[in-house]
Amino acid sequence: MFCGCGSHYVTQKLNERRGQNRSMVPRLLLIIIIAVFIAVGGVFAYQFGAGQYRETAIQFETVAWGSGFSSIPQSQRVVINNQSEWTTLWRQAFCPNSNTCSDPPTVNFTASTVIAVFFGFAPSNGYKTNVTQVMEIGSTVHVSVIDAEPRNCGEPQIILYPFHIIRIPKNQSPVVFEERVSYFDC
């Protein structure tokens, strides 16, 4: 029976709103869950993603450097973490034909890692190899190397084998060598 007082209309609208509110609860809950996942994912990505790619400079000290007479005939990059490898490399590089070889410079391998960079054969004077920077990027050590090569020099033919050997604080991380060639005119 319809009384014309509008109560039926009000009751109908209240029931419609209750139905809408019931259907909005799952939507609101879903939005909250998605927002929580996004927030947690962002924190996780920062701590275990972007956070691990921070760049930190690693101080290094030159152990030996020169344009001179190493005996490593081709370009070579070596990471050394023990005395046996160090002695072997030193003798290979600087005393290949001699039983009277001086001992390599002292390195405490419990506290240090040695990184050796050999240019290889250089056909004339002026060739050099230099470690310019060591960085820890994430879980990798990056060693920047510049090989300097002369152009238009008319230099006398002197066979050289440039090298640069450095020491860094002990590090067992993988090493990546980033190499660049720099040319210069005499």
C-alpha cells in the first residue's frame, strides 16, 4: 500500500545505499592491499636493488709502475689474493730468464689485494698504462685503466712492456676492468 508520504522512496534509497556500501568494502579493501604491496615493494627494491648499486671509491696504492721491461708480452689484467700467486707473477713479469730474481714488494694479503695491469708489447717509447680509479659498484670492483699511446712521434724503436701494479684493501668481489685508450702527439 502506498501512502504517498515518501517513506517507501526513503526506504528504497537506504536499501540501495546499503548495497553500495557492501560492494564498496571489498573495493576499498583491495585498494588498501594494493597500496601496502606497492609500499613494501618500494622499500624492498630500495634495500635490495638500488641500495646495492651505490658507488664507493676504493683507495689504492701503487706497488710498481713503469714503461720498462716487464716480460708480459700481451695485454693482461690480474687480481692476486695470495703470496704464492704474487711471487709467481712477479718472477714471470720481471725475472723470466734469471734464477737471481729480487723478491717482490711485500704485501700483506690478509689485508690487501693486488691488481696488476700489463699493457703488453709496446713498439716504441711513450706508451704507458695507468690505473686511474678503483670503485666498488654494488658487489663488483671496477678498475679504470687508461692506456696512453703516442702518435706521430718518430720515436726510436724501443721495445717496452708498460705496467701498473696497485694494492687495494682486501676484496674478494669480482673485478671488472674498464679500459680506455688515450692518444697524444709528441
